[in-house]
Amino acid sequence: MAPETLAVLMFVSLFVLVFLGIPISFSLLATAFVFGLQAFGPNVVGTQLSGMILQTAQQFLLSAVPPFIIMGCILERSGIAERLFQTMQLWLGRLPGGLALATISMSAIFAASTGIVGAVEVVIGVMAIPVMLKYRYNKDLIAGTICAGGSLGTMIPPSLVAVIYASVANMSVGKLLAAMVLPGLLMVAAFLIYIIVRCLLWPEHGPPVPSEQRNANFREKLMISVTGLVPATLLIIAVLGSILWGVASPTEAASVGAIGAVLLTAAYGRLSWPVITDTLRRTILINCMIMLIVVGGTMFTSVFRVLGGERLVATVVADLGLGKGMVIFICLGIVFLAGFILDWVSIVLICLPIFLPLIALAKIDPIWFAVMMVIMIQTSYLTPPMAPSIFYLRSIAPPEITYKDMCLGVAPYVVCQLLTLLAVVLFPWLTTYLPQQMSGF
Amino acid sequence: QQQYTFRMATIAPKTAVYNTDISDPFAAHVARLTDGKVKVEVFEGGVLAPIFKIYEAVEDGRADIAVGPPTFLGGQDPTNLIISSFPSGLGVDSLIPWLYLGGGQQMLTQHRREKMKMHSLILGAGPSEIFAHSHKAIRTVEDLKGVKFRTLGNWAAILKDGFGAAPVVVPGSELYGMLEKKGIDAMEYSMPSENKALGYQEVARYIIMPGIHAGAWSFEVVMKMEKWDALPKDIQDKIAVAAKLTTYESLHSIVMKDFAALEELMKGKNEIIILDDTFKNKVKDASRKWAFEAAAKAKTEGNPWPERVAKSVFDFQDRWAKLSPYMVMDHRFNFQ
Amino acid sequence: MKSTLLTRVLPALDAVGYALAVVAMAQTAVMILIMMYEVIVRYGFNAPTLWANDLTYMTNGTLFLFGAAWTLRMNAHVRIDFLSTRLPVRLQHLINLAFYICLFLPLIWMVGSSQASKAMRAYVRRELETMSAWEPIVWPFYAGITIGIFGLGIQVIAESIRHAIGLADPKAVRPPGAGEHVQA
Ligand code: NA
Ligand code: NA
């Protein structure tokens, strides 16, 4: 059989396993194994795959994952996230869909202190889901809001996606992060507008919160806000501040944040042995789940490329004509489609090496293109079946929120992301303005 | 007529010079010279093996051949740290003459066959790296004291033990941010073309040259000895010619890329510092001291190779320096 | 037979996975402290270490495998089960059992034994971590990865036994995909 046919069959096999209910990570691993046997033979396949485990295990950047999860878990226990959410609720509760607005705002704040999707989503999900359910929010609105809020984790700097992208594309991470700020804020705005419009049209989808809290007097409001905002602000200062002042690298900053969260919890008198062990237990479960998907994705990608999958994609792109607009459209279209079935690491690893020469040839600004790619990659978190945001949500959501709710709920947010992308396509200055303002030295 | 297809493991993305200027042209030359009988399939870094494990990949059979720097084999056998590039080692002018006429390739091949059961050919060479992008002006070796300097390997050891610098370990992807936010004072990464693409000049005032810690470098291509020895003689010869041709070409094509980058860099607002002879000589003394100490230690452990290679490199370098005044060089010592 | 499996064998196999997970929890805490230490000595005392970076990735690179077995036991490896849960429970057990026996255990065995021989070779040759200024020996890292892979293998055997029991008597074990809810 031609290697390219095998490359296509890899995806078919992956889907069969995934839809038979086999864990995603195991499906990736097993598919890589079976097709790896084809590519390498029985004597070498074990070494090849264990090499890919080693490759993942050696990535220093991934050591940011457990501390970011710890930070999220412990924040929930400390009551800090709860207070922040209360504050957001207090100020935004009057508006249609107020709780959803509060959730997105809070996600944006959290996203500014962490670089991964899972941590943001899990923290806000655990707090916001019960409250929104209590006030009878529409279930697909709840599910979509949590998933979309989570996806901000890598859209608003710091961002693991940007770091990996920049290292593959040989470009400046700092510039890319700066270029993402305005589009990131635009995406937040698009999410908020969607919620408001939807809840204006159908008020029963996001009813207002009851009056006792809304009618609190100004003094009380101020107190709640201060106690709600100060700890979260301290934590953002600890994480972003330690990066901005050159105290820690973005990876180390995750640990600074985790320790900061522990100290804050202690300051609130909520730190206890059960809290610590429970946090560590949950961290292990979530971290192992994420990392095994990364390992599976790395193996899958490596076998896919050895079988010539890359050549396949390159041929398809080359056959379709090379105008500047067309190149952008096709590249982003491929990423959008790939996002349904691949995780973002695989997308970056498979697509970028094929796209970069095309981009250079068509004289497209690499930073502008990178931001468009990063936005398109955000949709991959939300588009099922391979939708990490939905996986995280499923690990924390009560059973009454169904998979169908989740898939329905994310669709409008994907549209918001695509509109943000359109804005960036039409107004490239959104990505070039801030990097030009960077002082340098 | 038998056909051969070799899977080649490399260390870098498709777009990096290590592939565009070394692996890809080599594959093309091999195909052309053998009339398509030998096909080299180039795989990007990380596909066939983690990039630092390309030698292992050849040993295990995941890859038929691998291209990379001997330094990836590490300091266990210091030969690997001295043979392809070394702080204060051979320069852009003397590297290729040493490799092909001074015994470099011969020793490399012999060492690989004896110690690793692999056949090796020099494949690819490149020019000087940038000494440092720095927030601190480094003009004398005293300026190195206490400088948080990102680097790797034996250069880290020399900077620390010889000059009291504080070497920092920072992964490549976090370098820009750490330099920008002054988490580190100075860093070295690669050649002007690579560094400029990554934008380090945007975040640190001083660019310090020349890169005496890596004055010039070479890569090798390795294959299992039994596999190589089983190839027909004419195929072996053609592959060797392809490798040598690629080595000559790559050194100069990378220089051209660096020139283009330097022209841009000099238009910017960075301050360029050119290291003087006093600095260079002190670094040379410290580096050679490190090499001979490592070689002496290896010798007591029954490994004569590091001493042999170090002596060959340093003798050739001294002889080149001594006799080169007769040559007309278009080289200048600063950018004025 | 069935009750011996359910009351003796399976708990023993599960205990291995949990013990590894406890190690992983300790590693997580240690890793964060190492990174914090490096930040403090580098920023506060201008005295960066050469080892923190290596130790950090080695810790992180083994802990996710140490925890993989228990994560399987807790059913925290994410599945898309909206289609599969509509199948008869016996068939679901059969699918999982077949997957584990035909694909996953051979995979674990081949990858694990290859990693084990790498660890062994690294031990015999006293291999060092090459791209590092510290140059630590690598066999403990490789051995950790090996232990994690085989630990997962043991849990897969336990789950296979559960699915086999479920195939015979669906009421004796929980249905595939059901488990603890991870709350983070
Ligand atoms: Na973020
Ligand atoms: Na997706």
C-alpha cells in the first residue's frame, strides 16, 4: 500500500477507536503503534515510540503544566476564585446573561496569569457551572461559555501555543505575544457581545441574578470588590510580574504562581493537609490526562510524517494556486479542518513546516500570519470531536450537561473566533501596532 | 541495479539552515551523482528521534543515517567536544583545510569506526556564531565576572571556572523573553542569520563579536559501519564526494546569509563591540587548558583520542596563524 | 475465582498504580520547589545553578507516567463516549477488552521493553545527559520512564480483568467509562 494511503488510513483508524469509546490518548498511541509497525517493522517500532515518549518527557516547557493546574485547584479551595467571581457577578449581574459575562471576564483575567487552556477552564468551570445552573441558565450557553472562556488561556498572553509556534517558526516569542494582545481583547469583546445579544433576544437563556446582592449599597459593593480583586491581582502580579521584571521565565512563573496560590490560601487560613493532598491528587489526574494526549499526539504525528503525510498535505496545497489571499485562506482553512481532529501541538508540528515556505514565497508578514494561525488554533479547542475544551469540561461538569449541549454551545463562540480572525485579516495593524511600540532596550 | 533508500535523521526544522544548506543539498547531490540510485529521505528534527538522540536512532535502526554535530554526543568522550568546534578553536579560514588536509576527517572516521561501530563523513560546515547579545558591555575578560551568561556545554565550564561568570541554563524557546526582561545579562545562541531571525537584537543593546566560543563548526553524517561497508565502492565514493561538496558549499552559503543579516543589524540601534586580541588570547589560554585537562583525564581512563585530536587541532591552528601572513585576506577586524 | 479476582488480585494491582501516583504527587511538589529555588538563587543571589533545569524536566518527564496508571483506574483519561455508551454493556466490555489485549498490551510491552533496554544500556555505559552543563547520569531518568510505562501496563491488565468479568457478568463491575469524576 502506498505510504500516503496509510497516512490517510491513520485518521480513519483513530476515529474508529475514539468513537468506540477508547480514551483519546490510548487511541492516538495505538494508532501510532499499528501504523508504526508498517513504517518501521516490529524490531524498531518500540524504540521509535519510546523515543517519542522521551522527546515529550524532555520538554522543559511542559513543566509549566502541573504548577498551573495546582494553581487552579488550590485557588478554588482557597475561596479566592469564588470571591473574584462574586465581584464580577456583583458588577455584571444586572446585565442580560450577567453570570456568563462574569464568567468570560473572569476567564480573561485568569488567562493573563496562565498559559494553558485547561487551568483556566477548570477553575472557572468549577465555580461558574453550579451558579449558572442554579439560576437556570441555558445549558448550552453554560457549556459554551466555559469552553470559550477556557480557550482564552492561550489567546491572552502568556501562551504555551505562542511559545511553541515561535520556536518552530524561528521567530521572536516576545513580538508574537505582543501582537496577540489586541486580537485577544477583541475576542473577549466578541464573546461578551454574543452573550448580551443572545440574552437580550432570549432573556430566559440567561436570567438576571436575584436582587439581594444587586441592591447591596455602594460601601458593601466596594468591600466585596476589594476583597475579591486584591488576591487575584496579587497572583497576576506574582505570575506576570515575575515574567515582566525578569525574575522568572514563563515556565518558572507557573511555579511562582503555584507557590503564591498556596501562600494566599494559607493567609486565608484555608490551607490544611487534606487541601494539599486533594490538590495534588487532582493535579496528577489532570496532568497525566493532558500529558498522555501530548505523548500520543507526538507519536501519531511522527508516524504520520514518516509515512509521507506531510508530502500529501504539501501536494494538496501546491495544487491549489498561490495568490497571497489564497495562500492565507488555504492555510487557515486547513488549520480549521485539522482542528476538528488534531490537538494543537500536532497542528503546529504538521502544518507549520509546510506553510512557512509558502508564506515566505508570498511575502506575507510572518507575525501577522502567526497571529491568524494562533486564532485559528483557538477554534481547535472547541471543535469536536478532538476538542480539549470539551474534554476538560466533561471532567468537571455534572451529568445533566450533555455532550450535545457542549457541542451546540461552542458553535457560536467558534463563530466569534472566526469574526475576530476576519478583523485581523482586514486590519493587520491589530497585530503590528503593539510590537512596534515595544521599547526594546 | 540495486536501489538504496536511506532515512536521514536531522536536528532542526525544515526551514533552518542545518537542513536548507546541509541536509537537503546533500540529498540532492547524492541523487544526482548516483543517477538516482541512492535516495536520501530527509526528516526534520524530532520525527525519527528526539534531536539529541540522532546517533542512537542510527544505532537502533530508526534512521539509516543521521546528520548533526558531534557535540550532541556530549562530554563523556571529550573527543566529541573538540573535533567539530571548540572555544578558541579553528576559524572560518582554517577549518576546512584541517578537516580534509590536516587529518580531521580521517581521525573522525577512525574514531567512529573504532568506538561506535559507525562510519562517518564530514558533512557541512558553518561560520562563526555571535559571541553574545548582552545588556552589559563586555570588552575585557574582567567584564565577564558575575555576568549571568546563557550558554551550554564546555563553554559554560570555561566561562565559570576561567572567568567567574555565572552560566545560566535557559531552553532556546525561553531565551528571548529572559533576555528581554533582563532575567539574564548575556546569551549566545547561533550565527548572525539565525539570531537576527529570532530578534535578540531587539532586546539587548550590545552585540559582541566575533564568536570565538564557536569560531567555525562542522557536522558529520553517520551510518552503521556494517551497512556502509556493504555498499558498492562506487556508491561509497559518490556519497563521499557529495558530502565534501556540501561541506564547501554550506560554509559559504551560510556566510552569505549572515552577511545579509549583518547588513540589517548594522542599520539598527545596537552597539557592536569587537573583542580585542588580549581578550581572545586569554580565552584561548583558558580553553586550551580546559581541553588538555579533559584530555589528560580521558587518557588516564584509557582513551587517547581527546589528546590526539586536541593536539592536531591546536598544532594546525598555530601553524596556520604563523604562516598565514603571506596570504592576501579580504578580512578586516572591525566594521569601520 | 471471580471473587478472588475482585477481592484480592485487582486491589493488589490497583495498589501498585496508586503507590506510583503517590510518588508522582511528591515529585510534583519537589519540582515546584526546585524551580522556585532556581528563581531565588538566580535573581536574588546572582548564583544560578547548572542542575535545576535538568532536574526539573526529568522530574516532570517521569511524573506524568508514574501517575498514568492511577489516572486510568480513576477513569480520568478522557473518552468520547456518546456513541459507545449506546451499545450493550457486554459489547462495550468486549470492545475495551479486545483493545487492551490486541493493541494496548503489546504496545506497552514493546515500548516498555525497549525503554528498559535503553535504561540498562545507559546504566552499563554510564551515559550522561549530553546537552547540559551539568551532565548528570541519565539511567535514573530512563528507569523512571520505564517504571511508569510498566506501571500503566499493570493497570491495563487489571482493567482487562475487569472487562473480562464484565463480559461474563455485567453487574459485577462498573460499566466501561464510568468512574470517579475528576474535579479540579
Ligand atoms: Na494566557
Ligand atoms: Na477540535
